[in-house]
Amino acid sequence: MQTRISPPWRAWVQRRIFLGWEPTPELLSILLVYFVQGVIGLARLAVSFFLKDELGLSPATVAALTGIAALPWMVKPLFGFVADGLPLWGYRRRSYLILSGILGAVAWSWLALWVHRPWQAVAAITLASLATAMGDVIADSLVVERVRGATQSQTGSLQSLCWGTSAVGGLVTAYFSGALLEHLGTRAVFGITAVFPILVSAGAFWVQELPVTERRGFTAGMVSQVQQVWQAMNQRAILLPTMFLFLWQATPTADTAFFFFITNELQFPPEFLGRVRLVTSVAALVGVWLFQRYLREVPIRRMLLWTTVLSSGLGLTSLLLVTHTNRLLGIPDRWFSLGDSAILTVMGELAFMPVLVLAARLCPAGIEATLFALLMSVLNLAGGVAHELGALLTHLLGITEIQFDRLWLLITLTNLSTLLPLPLLHWLPEHTASSTPGGNLPPAVVPDAVVLGDLAPGLHFEAVEVES
């Protein structure tokens, strides 16, 4: 019997493309979930323009709706509890991936064909958010199961592979999100987006999972996990850092008002905003690379202090655009926006990477994935609060879709407010990134959220929907 030898190119693909992991159908199914998460960013600009132009909503209203649509990302641990304790059609993983794909396709099709009122738009966008969050949780659980017993190096490579796949999906659609919107319109973009969640449902059949023959006690299992998480959260070493991270991310944001300004006042077309998305996607990768290459040894307190201060100061450069001072300096609006967005994105990534380090260190053994998902949900909740506070400030300052006289004040207040939590930095432990265990954590990179504006000043992090 002859031994079958794999061709050299296959070994090269496994080593270079899949970072040493064998590209089995199940692995491809997992990666497909993350890829679709990135690709769905295709509709992000379309949602913004749909709410602004076709439904005629004000900046304050859009900002408020943004927080509502992000609710599914705030309860991600609940999806994990349900999937673990309540098998669907006899499966805990495959069935929920199929369901998430179907829900996503329904949500985007609803937006493409039938949504004509604000409440319908909110319901459809929230359903799409729920579908993505559900698929994300299931993919995370599959990753955790695959790396159980693996070395830390192998675990890290799979995390990088999953994140990289999502980043590729985002990069692929970054520019086309604007170009397709400009040439085809919002409804057509929603229709195209509806196709991709079906790929998740189809890929779910590649997941290797035995049918559940005995159903575990759902209530008992859930109560046990909640008790473990509650005990962990009652420890000051976990509670105080969590409270700091919440306050740090819950400061108001000017994202939506700024989006209205650049589209209504500066008349930036969708195609150009797609270019901005492409630039910021690359800038995010640069920020992650800079942190991994040069800044992992910097203590977390010092890293957060300086990145927050620098980001707050750099965020104020948006005032040059709002007041048209950039024109006096001879810098066209579009070039200023591209450069400003790229720099702020790099700073945002540098600021957030230590947060992932901290979250990893806070997770005690035995409930790593659950507590990590909970911590990310806390950050997502803070992001929702930030949008609601931003909506309130936008309304109080009288900023509308055509009135931007006080936008400079909103940007000033939101950027300076990011400095308010800094006196509480002593609530954080003093650790460096290189000392984080990170053994069985899912491949998280940035907090999840539904983001409607991509040219947003400030220190709030926009979801690339990679995981949290």
C-alpha cells in the first residue's frame, strides 16, 4: 500500500494561509462565519444613508436608534447559555448557526423590500444585529472547543486566523460599500447583503457535531454558570476594572451628528465614504500591528492614559473641518478627512488593545469564555449608553440635519469627556500585555456594536464585528 503524499503547495497553504491548522470542512465553516461578519459591513453606509435620507430622521433620532439596535450585542452571554442548555433540532451548534443565517437573510431582505417606517427599520436592523451576534457566539464556542488541549501558540494562531478572516471580509467590502450605494441605492445594497448570511447556514452543515441524545438541565446549568460569574464579579480585582472600562466607554459620542455634517454640509458622496472605510480598515490593522510589535510591554495603566489623552487631543482636530479652518490652511476637505480618520483609527486600536489584555487577565479559570463575553457585553452596553448620551447632547444643542452651528461644541464636549474616567485609573491592575495568559479566549479584537457613521471623531470603537 502506497503512502499518499500531499503536494508541496498544500503544505504551503496550510502553513502560510491557515497558520498551521488543517483546512478541514469544519474549520472552513467557522472561518466562513467570521468572513461574513466582515462582509456584512457592506451595508453599514447604506443603513446610515437610509435612515438619514429615505426615512428623513434627525441626527439625535439616528443616534438614539443606534443604541437600540446594538442591544443584542449587550446580551451575548445569554445566547451562549441558551445554546449550551437548549439544543435546537437535536444540535447545540449547527442548528443555531443555521438559524442565525436565516434570521440575517430575513432581516436584510426586510430592509430591502418592505421597510418604510422608522419602527420597521429599527426592528429589522436589530434583527440583523441579533443574527450576527448569535452566529458570533456559536463560532466562538466552536473555536474554544477546537483549542481545548492545544498549546498557547496554537491557540493564538487560530485566534489570529479567525480575526484575519473577518478583517479580510471587511477589507473586501470597504470600498464597495460606498461605490455600490452610489450606483445602485440603499435597497439594492441591502438585497446583496441578504445573500451572505445564507452562506453561514449552508456552512453550518460542515460542523462536526453529534446529535444530543440527553438534554442537560437547562435551568440548573444556567444557574450554575450565573453563580460562578456572580462570584467572580464580586471580587474587587474584577469588579473595579470592569466599572472603569464601562465608564471609559460610556462617555457621549458625536458620531451620528458628524456623519450628518460630512454628508449634508460637506456633500461627501457614498463612494468617497467607501474609500474612507477602506483607509480606516487598513489603519486598524496598522494599529494592531504597532501594538503587537512595539507596545506590548507597556503597562496597561500607562498605555490607557497616554492613548486616551492623545486620542482626545487628536479628536479635536475635527474642529478644523467643522469650522472650515482646514480650507484656510490649504487642505481640501476630503484629504483632511482621510488623514484625520486614519490617524484616529490607529490611535483607537492602540487604546483598545490593552483593554483586551486586561479582559483576558480578569477571566478566572473555568469560566474564561463566559466571563470574557460578559466583559465585552459590558463594553457594548457602555457603547449604547454613549450613543444615547450623544443623542441627548445633540438634541439639547439644537443640532439637526441642516443646523450645525454648535457641532463644534458637541465635538469639544464629547472629546474632553473621554478624559473624565482617567482619575480612576488606579482601579486597574498594573500589567503588561506580554504577561496575559489568553489561553482559551475567543478571537476578540474590538467590541461589537452597530455603527452608523464611519467618519466619527472621538475614542469610541466601531465594530468590525470580529468578536467580543
